[in-house]
Amino acid sequence: MKVNGTSIRNAGNKQSSTPRTGGKPGAGTGTAGKASEKIRKVREVREQQKAERARKKRKRAESRIRNGSITYTKSLSHIKHSGSGRYYVRVINRDTREVVREVPPHQELDRISRMRSFLREVYSMKL
């Protein structure tokens, strides 16, 4: 089928009159090449700055560890849950003796033990 003297099959294959750069940044005009070079340099500088900050942060942490200036304010306690028989961990603030977190939560272990006891009752019933 032809439309305006052009086959519909070949309509998408027309060559444009503008030169193609192949999708490469900086290819073609000189100003685009300069701009992409500046962008590349800026990225390199940012990566170097990021690496330098990480190196300084690591050195500070190492010196604090060596000097013993890091104090831990939290402690862990491992406890066996009486109902389910599973262990859980408590994270405790040393200063206030307050429980910060439990893994897994104590309420979840209570739910598990209640569910197990319910299932035991159901299976032990005689029909």
C-alpha cells in the first residue's frame, strides 16, 4: 500500500538529513563534547570527595576504638519463653534498665503458645 508515493512498510526507515552521533555523549558538535567532559570531571571530583569523607570517618572510628572512648549504652539478654520454649533477645538500656526492644516480640511468643495449646485441645477431643 502506498501513501503519498511512499510504501507504508518503508515509512519508518527513512533516513534523516541530520547527521547522527550514534548516541554517544560528546560526539558530533564540539560544545556537547566539552559539556560532557565537564560533567565527567565533576562526577570524578564528587566521587573523590565521597571517598575522602568515608576514609576520614573510618579513621575517626578506628581511633575511637583504639582509645576506648566508645562506650556501649545497651546490653543484650537471651531469655527462654516459658510457654513456647523459644528463645528471644531483649535489648536493654544500661543506664535506665529499660527494655528497648525484644526480638521476636514477647506478645508474638505468647500468641504462638496460646495457639499451640488451643490446637492441643482440639486434637485431644474425641468425636
